[in-house]
Amino acid sequence: MSAKKKIAYSLAGLAVIAGIGLFGGLWVVMDSARSDVAETKTALADFKSNDADAIKRGEYVMRLSDCAACHEQSFSGGYKINTPFGELQTSNITPDRETGIGNMTEHDFFNAVRLGRGDKGFLYPAMPYTAYAKLSDQDMHDLWAYMSTLKPVKNKIDENGGMHFPYNIRLAMVGWNLLFFDNSGFKPETLKTSSISPEQLDVINRGKYLVDGPAHCSVCHTARNALGGEIGSKYLQGGNLGIWYAPDITPNPHVGIGNWSNQQIADYLKTGSEGKSVAAGPMAEAVEHSMQYFNNDDLQAIAVYLKQLPASAAAAPAGFAMDPQGKSRAALSYEVNCTACHGVNGEGIKGMVPAFAANQSMLNDPTNMITAMLNGTRAASTAERPTAAGMPAFDWKLDDQQMADVLNYVRNSWGNQASEVTPQQVAEMRKQTGSQQKLTHPTLAQN
């Protein structure tokens, strides 16, 4: 046999092997065998569970999974999600036949939630099926029972009308799933050391199940690559959410939760504050619609699981030294604009307005602080803290330099040290959020 033929046969063999591997990978990510435990004939619109216990458990699964935050309180959808690939609108998941999921069977529902395969095609991972894949069969059965109690709402949603080409082609999600979707159920940790008792392991595994499954924490708190896939090596070490930043929630003592007690973590999830920090933006929504309903055992399990993870390697941020004149101007601006709520010495209002002094949560990535100053924000309204304090917008009042100065002042005062916030960062966020420029008086501007 000639050398050319040998090369041709070798290449053909490699192509066959690659094809088999590709087909095998597609088979794994497309396999819906786990959904075979679900009923296949009755549409949701024709089903009404009479199992009160299952319905109650299903409502709790809905809260664990934070369904109401994205699908709205009526579950009729329309919530807008901005992604680097365009704008999505959440779907109508009420039992309406025409515009909701009323024609889905339980089997179809299982495939949508755990596989990302809806009745209109493949779902985008903004619907976190990559995490919901870990939901147990029992939780799924109970969730289905709860869904049957919802009121049908007619609300037609153009779910991916705002997605840019070619990302608006749902079939492309087959390739994305092949690269990034783990189509397997929850895998509990096993006992690896005698220092952990079986009872402790049960708590850790409950926390792991909640974090990786229904609560889908990594969807926000893990960095993503250019194609939107989670970077496994950066698990829970912080991730960008457009105009917000989900911080490191590993036990890192500098930028994570290493200095938080288990009870502080539980308090933050339950109420939106551990005493100094106050949840805002998407986290406030998660607390308000989901985490405040978690029972105490589950909150403690999450805390235990997070605290036993390996800490990220991020170092403490280096401080930024302001020039004396700039610091003096920033201090005056802080006194005029911020002290009424945040205090003369950055002490804040416990559980309501975040403290700046001795609050390391304020010293990390400045995205959240810039967003809050530009556009304002509000805390979560919870049963324990029903008064959700509001932060007014300052885009109209402070220019980019003034805003950067105030942020640098609070991030480097009262014992704090943090990296510099630049006017360019503020300008970029101002543009990204569509915030207005500082107002100027026409007469003064001419002078």
C-alpha cells in the first residue's frame, strides 16, 4: 500500500472515530430517558392535582428554583433578560393552551426543565436548565403538581425576538449543549474522611443539591467564556451579569465569604442582609422571590456547603491613594449626597442601608456600586424586613469624574482599601445602562 493510501485510510479512520464521538456526545446531551418516569398523555391544561401534600412540596420547589423572579408573579412571563447575545423575554408557563404550556404533558415538562427542550425548540441557558438538570424526580413530580394549580393567563411572548443573528436560531443550541451541558442528575459527595460524620455529609449534600440544582447559584456566580459556557475552574468565584456583578462566594477571606459565619450567610439569604451588606439588583430579586422562603435547615445547609468549598486564590485588592485635593472634594460630595443614609462614618443602617466601613463586600469589583449610583436600586422586601430601602439615582447630579471620586473615597476610607474606579468605567456603564448625563444650567454652561 502506498504512503498516500495509508494517510487517506488513517484520515478516514480518524473521521469515523470523530463522527462516532460526536454522535455519542449528542446522544448523551439529547438523551431524555430520565423523563420516562413522567406521565406522557395528559396535558397540563387537563390536569388538576388533588394531592395537597405534593402541591405544597411543589410550591416549595418553585421557591427554591426562583421561578417567580423571571416568569413574574402570575407566571405569564415577559421579564426581559439582557445577554451579550441580545435580549430574551421569559416565557409564559401558565396552563394556557395557546400562549403558555397548557399542551405540555408531564414528560414534556420534565424535558423542558431538565433538558432545555421546550415546545418551541431548544431553550437558551438563561433558563437555567443546566442547573435544573440536577432536580430529583420527586421534586419534578411535585413541581408539576403545583403547576397544575396555576391560573391560565393568555399572554403571547416573543421569547427570542430580541436575540441577535445567528443566536436567534435555536437549533444552534445543539452545539452549545454538546460543549457545555452536563445532562446528568445530582451526584452527592461521598464520605472521604473520618472527620466528617454521615450526618454532616447529609447536610453538605443537601447544600450542594440546593446550590447546584434548584437555587442555580453558579449560573450567576461563576464566570463564563465567550460562548456563554460556565468556566468550571472558576466555580462560584464571581461572574459578570451585564450591569451587575455576582461576587465570589467561596471561603476566600478577601473577596469571598471567608469571614462570614454560617448564620450571617443564612441571614443574608433569608433577609437580604447580614448586617452590613444589603442585597441589590438580581440578588435582591432572588431573596425577595425565592430565598426568604427557604426553611432554616436548607439555609444552614447552603452555608455549610459553601464554607467547606476550596477558597478562590484571589488576593486582597490593592488600595488606591487619592490626591489630597481630590479626596477633599470627594469627602464633601459624600457628606452632601450620601451621609443621610450611609452615615458620616460610613456606618449605614443595619439591615437596611449598606455600611461602607469595614465592609469588604464594597471593595471588590466596582460594577454594582457604579450601577447603583447611576441608576439607583432598592433592597429586597422580605417578611422579616418588609421596608425595602431605596437608593436614588445620581446620574443627573454627578458627572463621571465626580462619581468616580465618591466611590474611590468610600472604598478607601474607614480602614478600607480597594482598587481605583476610573471615570472611564463610569462612562462605559452610563452608556451601557442608558443613564442620562449630569444636568447643567444653560446659562452657567455658556459661561
